[in-house]
Amino acid sequence: MELLLYRADHIFILFPRGYLGGPCRVVVTRSDEPLLDVLYVLYWRKRFTEQPITDFCTVIRINSTAPPEEQDNYFLLCDVLPEDRILREELQKQKLKEILEQQQQERSDTSFHGSCMFCSEEFLGNRSVLLNHMAREHAFNIGLPDNIVYCSEFLCTLQRKLDNLQCLYCEKTFRDKNTLKDHMRKKQHRRINPKNKEYDRFYVINYLEFGKSWEEVQLEDDREFLDHQEDDWSDWEEHPVSAVCLFCEKQAETVEKLYVHMEDAHEFDLLKIKSELGLNFYQQV
């Protein structure tokens, strides 16, 4: 069985000893998309038996100055290779379909049962009731319910961290529950750490575009908005402001003309009344 070890930007796949003259160490570049699963490994395991691994991978030699028996070869596999990129895109489409089906199932589910992490109040029905409660009553907002998938697993992950006396934002561990509670309240840490990749799989946006995280998608949306802002104001047409009579639907381009109209048509002299009573602007209104 293959062994997958995750690192910051790569996945190391160690094929069994004896495989391809093994052991064979393949380094797969990551793009933060949550799709490098068993199907990906099975596909390349088959392809490596059909053609030499060097047809697909760049060889990285470790300890190149050491004796041959002490040298190690790693094989770099990345989406620069068209075949690899097509595979990743196809797996991403399949994964997105599964996620949207799961999301729809959770949105329509009325059998949800969960407890608030902060006051232990229990909720039945739809998951949105609990999420909205925590946002409204405890200022703990993990996002709109419709943007979240695998919600029950997400809540269990957060609850487990709190049970281990770990702050959800800075991820420091405290000696008791009261100390943790005071810390999260005073430091305003009633939120999750956006840099923690563990949470990426719970947000639909991370499955939408191949090779892009939610931060990159959000930045693209902001840039698109800025790019569409127009500096040319030549089409700005300013329409004249009309004043409306207090007694009828008569309009005039200036207040002075309207004063004359109200005095002639309605025997109402606003300027005279204002002067006699000493009315300021707000009193006139």
C-alpha cells in the first residue's frame, strides 16, 4: 500500500519496496485543492507500469556526491505535465459535483441535532438554526450556513478543540475552561483561524476553481470589481433639481419661483411667515 505524507506544498508518495525496483519516492506538487486522493494515486501507479517514470517526472537526486548505494532519487510530478493537469481538473470536477450534492442534502435536511458549543443549548431541525444562534448570541460566526459543507464534522472538529482547551483562533492551549473562555472573550478570539488549512474542506468555495484557494478566488473578485470601475465620467448627466409646491403638484426649477407660485395660487407667503415667526431651517421643516 502507498504511504502518503503531507507537507506544506507537496505530497510525498512512497510506493512499496520492490515496486518499480523500489522503493520509489514520488513528490507531487500541491495547489491547495482538496482532491489528491486515492484515485489520483491509482491512476499514476498504473501509468508508471506502462511507461518509464522519467517520461512523466523530473528526477531529483539526493546526496549526489555520495557513493551510488547511498544516493536517493525522488521523482517530481506536477501539473505542468498536461496529462497530470487534465487528471487534476477531472478529479476536481468530480469532487465539486459530490460537494454540491452533499451541500444540497445538508440544506434540505431537517433531522439535524446539535448543541451550542458555548451555552450547551440543543437544537433540532436544520443546521442553520444552530449556526445562526452562535453568531447572534455568542458572536461566533464561521460563515453563512449555505457556504458550509460537512457541517456536523466541522462542528465536531471545533468542539474537540474546545474540549482540549485550545483557542480556535490563536490555537494556544490553556490550563482550564474558564481561562480559555476569558481569553477568547477578552482577545476577541471567538472565531476560527483562517490560515488553518484543516478547515478548507468545510467551505464550498475551496472546491469551485481548480488550483485556487478561497483567498485567491476572493482576491480575483475584488480585482474584477476594481477593473470595471470607470474613470470616464463623460456620460454623467446631471438633471436639474425641482422644488415641489406644498399644496399641489406644481414643480419649479428654483425655490424663488415656487415662492411666487404659492403666494399667487394659494395665498401662502412662506417668506413672510418665516420672517414674522423667526423660524430656522429645522423649524420650517
